[in-house]
Amino acid sequence: MKSVDEVEVARHNYLKQFKNEEQLSDFLSQDDLKISKKLVELMKKEGLTHNEAYASLQYAHNLLEYESNFLQL
């Protein structure tokens, strides 16, 4: 079983992939921003912690990348 420190290091390494310094307005429309806000509201409604929500978004990102190999997204 992993120690708490090992879990935190693994979580940090996994989540750092999601950092982005670009401005949202450069590539997101107002409709896209509405969807993002709905996702945050859903995660709050489900009672996710910040780390759980962030990891869920990273997983969704990875899943979309995987599925893009099979679907035109």
C-alpha cells in the first residue's frame, strides 16, 4: 500500500499535465464557458473536493484524447 506522501506525489504529477497559461478567450466561446460552469456546478452538487474534481477533469481530458482516435470530436 502506498504512503500518503507517495499518493500526493502521484496526484501532483498527474494533475500538473493540466496546467495552461493561455487566455480562455483565445479558444473558448461563450457557449463553451457555459458548459464549463455547468461542469463545475455538477461537481459541487456531487460533493467532490478540489482534488477529486481536478482529477476527474484530467481523466475526462485523457478519455477524450483516447476516444478521438475513434471518433471525430
